[in-house]
Amino acid sequence: MSRDINPYGLRMPADLKAMLEESAQKAGRSLNAELVARLERSFDTKLTYQLLDRRAEEMSNCVLEWVRVGDELRELKGKRVDGCRDDQLEGKILQKERESKLLKRQHDRMAEEFDALLNDVKESLPRLEG
């Protein structure tokens, strides 16, 4: 570690210190390094939770848009007349189908990112607990 780090005296219950020392020993680091690592992870976890919240909101908005496009697509398809081809209508239907597929891909990508973030949180929980 750098020499420009100021020492900081910390008081804590003896049983908590013993748990931290045991955890530090298992991780092969000093008590100070264990405390620093845990504090840094707590900030990483907070950021991960913020990213999870943002990604969940984006996914929700994407689903709402996907539903809206699906409704519009059903409405357009309902305007088809048997035996009569309307190229303009078919073009709009094709456009909405493409838009729907794009939104599905966006949602799937966001869901993968959400799952990865959630796994990061799940993996950090055992480390934070002990």
C-alpha cells in the first residue's frame, strides 16, 4: 500500500474482530487489508444495486414499448382484407414486426446484463457475510 494513507484507529467488539481476523487469515491477508477490501466491496455493491435498479427500469420501459408495438401490430393486421393486398398496409406491418423483434432483442440483452449484475450481488453476499 501507499505511504500516503493515514492510519485510523478503529474500536470494535472483540467477537467482531475475531471474525474479521479469521476471515483475513482464510483470505491470506492482514486484518487491515481485510477491512479495506470489505469497505471497498460495500461501495461496489451499492453501485451494483443502483445499476440493477436502472436496468430494471429500462427493462420495464422496454416491455411497455414492446406491448405498445404489439398492440399496434395486431391493429394493423386486423385491417387486412381477405383477397385484397394493400402494399402500404403490408409495409407498416413489416415495419412493426421489425420494431417488435428489435425490442425483443433489446429486452433479452438487458435481461442478460441484469442477470449478470444480480449474480455479482449474489456472489458478494457470502464474502460480505463472512
